[in-house]
Amino acid sequence: MKRLLERTFPVATTPEAAWTTVADASAWPTWAGHLRRVDLTPTGLVTPTTEAKLTLSNRTTATVAVTEFDPGRHFRWEGRFLWLALGYDHTIEPTEDGTARITFAVDGDGFGVSTLGRLFAAIYARNLDRAIPRLQAQLEAAPAPPPLERQIGTEHPSAG
């Protein structure tokens, strides 16, 4: 697949808080104005088996499914738009000062990726460039989430 778009930005919160917000895709419309609704199956935070129906603000829909998953760090979901296969990466990285860096990337493949893919990326970039400051503000205003182990159910039985 060809990289169509990538945005990396800092957030003044912990990697756990960034993951919780990014993996709570059903809440994305609170900071991503181009999305009207995100319906996840299963509901809750994104998992390795998540499928999603995204309803855009113009009421068109897209269906995606998770194809890569690294809890607390990264997920990728893939879907189609016209003749394009699209992959959307969502990556959280810790920084030296204990805050996080988020990278959103979009890859495309298929007939017309050089033309239609560039047009799609230009439109999506405008939407993403508006959404990122809202996501940053939301993360910086939010209280810290519980430890990641509690979020993904990997807490050890002896842990209190």
C-alpha cells in the first residue's frame, strides 16, 4: 500500500490516556467533526476483532475491520472507498517526559491510487487537521484513566 497521509503530534497526557481515547472510537465524533457516528462491533474499546461502521457528516458510510492490534500502542483497520483499499493506522508512543505522541496514517492501494488516492488524502487531511487540535484539547482536559492492564483485562489475579 502507498502512504497517502500521515500526521504525528504530541499530547500532554499519558500514553494510557491517549490509548483510551483513541481506542474509544464510538466517541470520536466528539472531536472528529467529519464523523457523525461510529458503531463498533463488539462495543467498547477497539479490540483485535472490531468491525466498525463509520457514518460521515455528509451521511455516507464506510465499513472497516481491525487487521493489526497491539494493545495500548497501535491498531490498524482497513476498508474500501470506491476502487481503493484503505488502511488507517492509529499509533500511540510514549515520550521521554511521560506524555504521548500520536500518529494517524492512511495508506491506499488499487486502481486510481495515484489520482483518487491523492484527492481522498487532501480531503481527509483537512478533516484530520481540524480534528487533531480538538483531540489534543480533549485529552489535556480529561482525568487520567485506570492502568492499561485494567482496560484490556490483563490484570493479574494477585493485583489489587
